[in-house]
Amino acid sequence: MTRYIPYLAFYFHQGMLTTLALQGTVGYFRNEGMDLTQLSWLYIVMVPWIIKFMWAPWCERNALSFLKNNYLGSLALAQIAIVILLIIGSFIDPNKSIWIVISFLMLLMLLSSIHGIYANGILICSFEEKDRPNANIAQIGGGYFGVALGSYAFLAITQYTTWQIGFLFMAALSAILLLPIFLLRTNIVKNTSSKQPSFSLSCLKKIWPGILLSAIYYIAARGLMSLETVFLIDQGLSMAETGMIFTVNNTVLSSIGILLGGFIARNLKTWHCIITVMSLQAVIACIFVIGQSKFNVTGWIIMYAVFSVIAAVGFVTLYNTLMSMVRPHQPASDYTLFQSVDITIAMIMSIVAIRVAQYDYKTSFLLLAIISIISILTIILLRKKIFDYKKFKIN
């Protein structure tokens, strides 16, 4: 179990920062009365995650070693910079200008994206293919527990204290999460082959199945995720209540989904994993549409609980598949490109979903349900082209 603690810490940190930007600050400003159209601009802070594939090869080529691990020194430096930036963020007055907050969060996401590149390299190079489902459980599990801190802890602290205390708490957590790097025992040597990490348009032809899968697999679920905080607040719940629900969904219930996802990844073939999870996502999206005229607040809390389980299953199965699609000479860069595509879709769907929801939540849910069905049809039509890839053996 000790073996997995550093990986849990890496992705705990990632989940905490991403959710602070996409859920914590959004919930804070919604509680302050900001309308959803204005709030949708906050999602552009993920632009660094969208384009991080552009500097990922440079980061991989110039990684700094620590404790005999090629990527670990650079990861530690990025995390130290994040701690300092979070402390600086505590001095921002959020009531002056939302664009100051957006600029700060964009810089935070830039550092987070660099941290993520090195975390991906360490994860992929530390495990053989047979152990990757367990690695994905650590990856997604850590991320989900970080989500709870980035949302519930921040919202609860800011409700009862101040914005400044909330950010200082995040800085302290980020510093504490540096400690598990000393438990890492994986030796990763620097790539000395003639093939060095790089990015060009021609390389897209070699890894396009992973790019396409990243784009369409989670497209509707991303929209549903972005609506959770503001939707529950608009149902009359307080920031603390919403944060508590978000925490339970992304710890207890998501843990069930993560374990189930690991079981599915170990026991089902790739195609069966993908189509099963995408079908479940489509069903839940359709239920959200129907529920607009039937569910009370308790009903919606239950629906988002069910969705949290399905979403966690999806993350484990998706990233287990993507880990098998990277090229040996640049695993961190390829995996980063897949993540960039996924985050691009997340940002686009978040902006679209939340802007449509400003006028009507039902219309937003209906749009997401239609998109989920289209994505399933696309994956079915392109099944052979996508999964007749490298070492996949599809029945």
C-alpha cells in the first residue's frame, strides 16, 4: 500500500487545484450573487491545461532528477512554486475584479499543468501493463479526494471565515503534499535514445485513436459535472451544504466507482469497458432531463450521487486505456496530449452547459443527453479503426 501513497499525493494535489478553480471559486462567486453568464468566463482558466501538450515535450526533455527519478525534481519545484502562488492568492480581493481572479487562476493552472506532466511521466513509467488498473485507481482516487478539498474545504472555510483564509489553507495542504515524494522508490532514468520527445502535426496520425477517444468518451459527463455546484446552490442549498454533498459524492461514492472501474478494467476487454460506461453516462443524462419535472432537492442529491459513481468508473476505464496508447520514448508528452484534449472538451462543455443553464437547466440537460447519444453512435461507427491499435485485442 505504501507504494501507492506518492501517486495518490500527486493526483490529490492535481484534483485539489483543478476543483478549486472550477468548483470552489465558482461556488463562491455564485453565492455572492454573480449570474451564470459571468461565471462561465471562469472556465477559461483551464486554457493552460488545454495547450500544455505544446510545452510537454520540452518539459520531458529537460526534466530534473531527484532520488534517482528523472521527473521528480521538476515535479517538486513546480509544487513549491504553487505553494508560493497560493499564498500570494490569499492577498487578492475577489470583490474588486473577476478578471484579476481569472488571471491569477490561469497562472495557477499553468503551474499545475507542468506539475501534471511530470506526475504523468512518473505514473506511466512506474508500472507494467498488468499493474496499470491499480495505478489508475491510485491516480483517480487521489484526484477525487483532492476534488473534495478543493470544493468542500474551500467553500466551508470561506463561508465561515474569509477568502484569504481559504487560500492559505490550500497553500498549507499543497506544502504537506510534498512530503510523500520521499516515499517514492521508482528509479526512472533519463531517455538517452536518439528518439527524443517532440510534437508535430505528423505525430497526430500515430496517436489519433487516443485523441479521438479522449474527445468523445466523456463529453456529456463533463457538462453534468460543471453544473453540479451551481445547480445545487440554485436548489436552495448553502455553500457549506453544497460542499458537503460534493465531498461525499467525490470521496465515498466515487471510491465505490473507482474500485468498480478497476474491476471492470481488469476483467473486461477494452471495447466492452468503453461502450458499457458510455451507455451508462447516456442513461444518466436522459434521467436528468426527465427528472426536471419530477425530482425535489433530495431527488437531485441522489441523482448526483449515482452520477458520481458512474463518472468515477469512467475515469478509471478511460485513463487505463489511454496509458496503453502512449509511445515508449515520450509517455508523459503523449499522455499529456490526451489530457489536453479531455480538458478542452471539459472547458467547452462547461461553458456551453452553464450558459444554457442561465436560461433553463432542462434545456442544458437535454443538450447533454443528445450529445451523449451522438458520442455513442460515433464510437460504434469507428470501433474497428479506433481499437485495431497496437496491442489491443478486441473480440
